[in-house]
Amino acid sequence: MPNFSPDTEHWWRERGEPRALATLLALALSLFPLVLLDLLNLHQAGRVALVLAWIASLLLMARLPGILRPEGRRTVVLAVVLLATLGVSLSLGFKTPAANAAEGLTFKSSPRISQDSFVAILQRAGSPAAADAANLYTIIVSYGLDPAVALAFFQHESSFCLAGACANNDLHNWGMLRRAIKAERSSGRVSGFARYYSWEDGVRDWCELILYRYVNRGLDTVEKAIPVYAPSSDNNVPSAYINTIRRVVASWSGRRFEPAPDLHSYTSSLDQALVSETFMSAGITYHPNWAFHTYMLEQARLGRPLGPPLDDSRVVTVSGQRYAVQVFAQDTLYTPLAEEEENTNWSDVRRLSDLLVNTTATPVATPEGE
């Protein structure tokens, strides 16, 4: 103890120290409920626990000289060892673990996010799958797959079924599969994708696809599977897809994002590679054959750049007419949709700036489904 007056030292020993330790214990016992309420994740709770343990150890260590004084120099050695051990533990606790770039992001894993977080993400997004989210989480875990990775695929493929063919056709298709793995789960194909009877059927089909056609054949990580799942021959950009999955899983699980190694190599032209990187920085995948993305590049070459994308494409309805829309930093693109979406003239891409020049007023667009 420091050289306090006898009264102060007596007060500290009898009242101050017990109260301080009781407060630290109360804070430590509060960590578990905070994790259950999803106010802290497990890693954050561990870091707080290390800080509390450090403070408690310092308080208790103040008693060691009096207890071990007869041992002489060994007291100093023991104190140094204890302080060094706690210091290393504390530094490890403060270091945010990164998604291991070298080993890859595995499909099979203990859940990287809790069921409450899984449900909350879908509810906040307004996904049509939100009502079944708790059950879907249980199904994914029953296959031994990580629900965070599964949820990241759902977000990337259809923005939680809030955009594209999934939203327009009520597909219940978790991974936007072209054909059902088990025919009895699907009512057929619509706009080139399987339509499932329920979200449970769609999730089971996706899980069995990943487990039996990828994981069990050695493609057990996102890095190994995506070049096959979404090949560049289908005008995908696997590196962007992979890093998008890694980024959102790292965010949801409280880890530091690290790009996958050696994935930012391209065989296409420099302009295509740089456009892909621009889209990736916004968390959006660049598809060279998509109408809006092709138009964006053409307009840039003509000196009418749109800037980087701000969001994925979506569908809006204006006076009964549906439009595909994508917002960029300097303009907004839109295309009128045919009554049967597959009959849409996707070469008819228009700009909001041109519309404003030719009209004095425009109706207010209402998002699809509202």
C-alpha cells in the first residue's frame, strides 16, 4: 500500500477496497446479460472482462509486499511476473481478431453471430424473410454451417430479397439458385430462378448445395467456393464477391476486416479492373453485362461520368409503371420494366438529369410493395 495515514489506510482496508472489488465484480457479472441482450458481442465482453481483471489484480497486488515481505527479492520477481502476464493478456484482449486471410472464411463453423443478431439484421432491413428468421437460423446451424456466412450470401445475392428477381417474383430463394436441389421444395422456375414454397425450403436447398456440392468436395471456404459458385465466365467478379462476404461477416461478428490475399488480380482490361474496384469500395459487385453498369462505363467514356454507385439497383412504381433504378453519385439511372420482366428492353437506360431537363415536374416514386 502507498504511505497513507493510519486512518486512511484503515478506511481503505475496511471499506474502500471491499467496495471497489464489489463494484468490479458487479460489472463483471453484468457482462453476460449484456451479451444476451446483444448490447455487446462476446469479443467485446472479453475485452471488458480483461480490463476489470487487470484493475482487480492491481488492487489485490497492493497487499502482496506485506504478505511476502519475508521472502525479500522473490517478492519483486513475483510481482514483475504477474504484471507481465496480465499485461500480455490485456494487450491480446484489446487486439481485434482479423478474419484470417490465409486460412479463408469457412462455411462450417460455430455461429459467428447470435440468433438475436441474425433476426435483428433481417428485421432492420425489412426483409420478407424476417418473420421466419429465428427458424431459418436454427435450420442453418443444424447443417453445421455458419449463419453469418449464409446471411452474407443472402444479402449479396438479392439484398435480403428486397431487389431483383427475388423481390419481384416472391421466390423465397436464399442463394438465387437457378434450379432446386430437391424438386419437391420448388414450384418451378420464374425469370430463370427456382421459386420455393417457403423460406425454410429455400434455406434448406441452399444449405444442402453448399454442404454437398462444395464443402464435401473440398471447397470448404468462401475463397475456394465462390469462383465456382459465381464464376467470372458468367460475368461475375469473384474477388469482389469474396471480399464483400468477408467484409460483412467481419462486421457482424466484431472482427477486423482483411481482404482475401492475392484476389485483386484481373485478366480483363485496366478500365474494367478499376471499375470493379470502384464498385467494391461501395460494397457492390460490378457486373460487366448488366445494363446500368455497361451504360455507366459508356457514359464515362463520353465525358458524362456518373460517379461511383451509392446502392444496388431496385424497383420503384410510378403511376402503375415499374422502373428499375440505380443511384450513382452524380446521377440516377432508370429503365422502364415490361409487364413480363423478361421482355424488358434493357438497352433503354435513361438518366434522371435528362428527365429533369425535359419535364417541369415528376410524380413521387413509391418503393415496390408500399
